[in-house]
Amino acid sequence: MASSPRTPLLRPRAYFESNGFHLRPALRAFAVAAVALVLAVVATAAILVSRIDDAPAFATLLPPLLLTVLLGVVSWVITVLLITVVADALLGDRSRVGPALTVATWATAPGALTSVLGFALAAGTLGAAGGTSVAALRTTLSGASLGSVGIGFVVAGWQTYVYAHGFAAVYDTDTLATGALGFLAAYGGWLLGLI
């Protein structure tokens, strides 16, 4: 007998059908994603301070960076709650809010990959830009790079997959309706992130 998946990120339907809809593991994955985001932001700021001639001191950058991370985590929480409410209204009844919340929490976890890899791309640019000015750096980093847009697109596809199969397991339905909802949630978030 094959063992059940440890997370729903690769085989969501099999995971939820085998393990149920426990929120605690989803919250742990969410916490790991948040910590990864914090580390990526702080590491990028440290590289910025060390590489840029007229960069402000790291201590002055830390409060706005942590506020940015906090706002990112709060927006993740709001997104999870909003998607849960919409899924429940469109696909089911009020008795499945808890399982829908678990699926939505798991589905947002890959979004941290977009942030972490985006910061890694920025760090690579910063690392190559030793001894440059903040003005030159702003020009280099002002737009979204093709790499970060591509990473975000792929991660949104992954999130759509988790939403579709997870919500299909919650509401005992096929993945057509749940896939459409997952697509709107994942790619809507991706497009908002580009703004």
C-alpha cells in the first residue's frame, strides 16, 4: 500500500482524502513561508547596504522592511479568508468552512516561493552592482524582471492546482468548478502583485 503524501503541494486530493483537513499542518507551512519571506527581505537589505555606496544604514532600513513583510503576511491572511468565503459561497455550505480554510492556507504557501526567488534575483542584481549608487540601482530594479514574472506565473499555476484538487476534495466535486475558482484566486493574486 502506498503511503499518503506528507503535504498537499504535489498531490492535494490524495493528501486530503488520506489525512483529512487539519489546519495545524497548514498553519505550520504558512509560518515557514512567512519566515522565508522575512529572511529573504533581510538578506536582500543586508546585501544592499554592503554593495551600494550611498545606501542608508541597515538599522534605518529594518523597520520599513519588517513593516513590508508584516503587510505581506496580513495580505496573505486576508486572501486566505476571502478565498475561503468565496469558495464556501460558490461551492458548498457553511459546514465546510474549516476544510476550505485549510485548503486555501496550503494553496497560498507556494506564494512564498515567488517572494523568495524574486528577492534572490534582486540580490543577484545587487551583488553584481558593487559600488553603484542608489539612483543607478533604482533604474536597474525599477521594473519587474522577466525572471520574476515567469516565476510568479509558474507558482500561480501550482497554486491553481492545489486549489482545484483541494477544493474538489472538500466539496466532493470535479475539478472544473474548483479549478476555475483556483485560477481566479491564484492568477488574480499574481496580476495584483505585478501592479
